[in-house]
Amino acid sequence: MREILFKAKRESNRKWVEGYYYKENFLTGKSVQHFIRGKDDTDYVVCGETVSQYTGFQDRSDNPIFENDILSVATTSDNGKARIHCVFR
């Protein structure tokens, strides 16, 4: 069974945070706010466009790979590397 994990950029400082994703509707100026509950049990307001789900794969350094991550892979091209777009379905 794979771990359900998300990452997104915090609205306050645009730094990445990982944890559990949820969104809420409020009766304020914003109709929906997106949140990540971090590993420290703090709820962070995040930018909804940056939310990505963990794919269940890690890179060779055991870092988790999320949807929309840009990965480098070895190829036979002239410069020796290519960039690919990682999409989890």
C-alpha cells in the first residue's frame, strides 16, 4: 500500500511543505482555501495550483517523487541529459 502524501508551496513564504492535503470552503472573500497539515501537525495555507501528490517512487537519493516534478535522466543526446515531466495517474 502506498503512502498518501502531498506537497505544495505555502502562501506565506512560497516554501514547499509536505503532509496531508485538505481544502475548506469559507464564507469570507475567498471561497476555498487549501491546506497542508505538515509533519509537525501545523496546518499551512498553501497555493492550490502547486498541490502535487506523491507518486510512490523515490529518486536514487530516496527523495520522494511527486506529480509535476522535473527529473533528470541519462540519455544518448549530445548534452547527456534530458528533462522529463513526471505525471502520476
